[in-house]
Amino acid sequence: MICRIATWLFALAWLAALALLAVGALGLFGQQRDPLSGAFLMPLGLPWNLVLDIFPPEPRFWLAALVPGLNLAIIVALCRMQGWRR
């Protein structure tokens, strides 16, 4: 039960951070473009987003948005290994 809640909370936090990134970086809903709109994705993607410097600058935006998916996959795998999530 705890594992399922943690998985859903992480997934919801990731979706909220992606929504804030889209609104801030693309200027949706009349908002001004904000270079710090991806700040909420940073802690969700640690430690993998520290490795993004090896990639060229163009795909870093998309990679930074997708990196928390690795942590979500790890959480799901750990839950399944422990047999907590059924």
C-alpha cells in the first residue's frame, strides 16, 4: 500500500513539474517565458540529470523532462521486487 502511494505521488509530482515546465518555457496561457520553469524537475531527476552535461545542448531540454521517468521506473521495480505492489 505504501509503495503504491509513493509511486502515484512521484508520478503526480512529475506530471505537475512537466505542466509547470510547459507553461513557463513555452509561455502558455499568456505567461512570460521563464528560464527557471524547469526547477521543479531537477530534484525529481536526481542523480541522472547531473549526467546531462555530456549531451549536446539541443536535446537537454527533452532529456531533463524525461529523466524523472528513470526514477519512477526504479521505484516501480523496487516495489515489484519486494512484492508490495500487486
